[in-house]
Amino acid sequence: MTARSVSEIATGVTAKARRTFQPVRRNSYNVGEREDRFYRPIPRNEIFARMTAAKSYNRSHKQPGKRNGPLGHIGIEILETLYAMVCRRTGRLDPAIATIAERVKRAPSAVCKALAALKQHGFLDWIRRTEPVDNPGPGPQIRQISNAYRLDLPAKARALVARMRAKAPVPIDDVDRRAGDAAELERMLESQPLREEMAMRFDDPRLAASFARLGMAVDGTNAVPLNGKNP
């Protein structure tokens, strides 16, 4: 076994094609090759139910003596952030790791670990992607870019979402828990930039943009002027 092959096994990185001179991750696809078959729309009225199902799954699968469930509190934070970022109409979701880390204020290594847990338990999937590089010389002809992510549900969580959407009766002790989840989701929405908050609240992009503009206009009107007095 060569030193190169040992390095490939250890790092999971291999040259997709020798002629590109550019190392890329295994099972990577050129951007645009598979996304249209991979992404799935996200119904707006499912987001709260999906997050409730994820938190319930995390609690019910927590091992005795462990502080967190299998998704972890960072995984839940990231899942909330991804639902805030996804295009619900198309399901498109392709943020860079650095972008996710910045949104949740966590280290990239912690984000990668949480993403792996979400994938392992069926709440997330992804495909690795590359794109050609416009380089007429002998240098790299391809580069790794951000993954394409798909938000998903394992079977038990999917069944819970179906029951919630059908408005099935829920145990009394779940009422307060759901109210807390709703308040937490509302706080998460309000913490997003105004345009993204409106995009998550409204399915119609034009309506969301109109409310975002209105909100910014109101904020500008209520701003404190230089003399320190409100108008």
C-alpha cells in the first residue's frame, strides 16, 4: 500500500480524476447533477411539528446517565437553523459549514459532529458536490463546494408529525411542553434577520419581501435621531 493510499483512507479524500490535479471527497457530484432529484419541498405548516418530533425523539432516546439525547442540544440548534434557511418551495439547502457555525455560534468541528448525528438518526441527508474551475492551465480543474442538504424524518418522528397534522388528541402533559416549544420556535424566528424571519413566516416570497420592507421602514421611522429624542 502506498503512502498516498494510506492518506486517502485516513482522510476520506481522494482524487476524483487524476487529470484534475485537485483532491475532492469520495462520492462527490458536479453541482446541478442530482439536486433536482434530491431536494424535497418543506410544507410550512410542518416545520413546528418536525421540530417537536425531533425534540421528542432526542428526549425519548436519551441513554440513562447521559446529559443529552442522540441529537444533542447543538444538533437541535442546527436543525432549527436549517429549517429557517431552507427554501420551503423547492427544498434547496446548501449552506457552507462556516455559515452554519456562524449562525449557531459553534465551532465548525462541533457543527460537523452534530450534522453527522442528525444524518445517522434520519433527520438529515446530504450529497457532496464539486464544480469545475475555469483554469486553462495544468492546475486544478475542479473544486469541492458546499454539500446539498435534505431535511428528513425517521419513521417514528414522521408518524408523530402525521398525528400532529391530523390534530389527534395529545396527552395533557404534552400541552405545556408544546407551548414551550412554540415559544422557543418564536424566539428563534425573531432572532433571525428580518428578511429571513419573514421568509419563514410566509410561503409567498413576494408577501414575505413586502412585510420585510415594511418592517425595515417602521424600524427606520422609530429610530432615535441624533438629538436623542424620538419623533
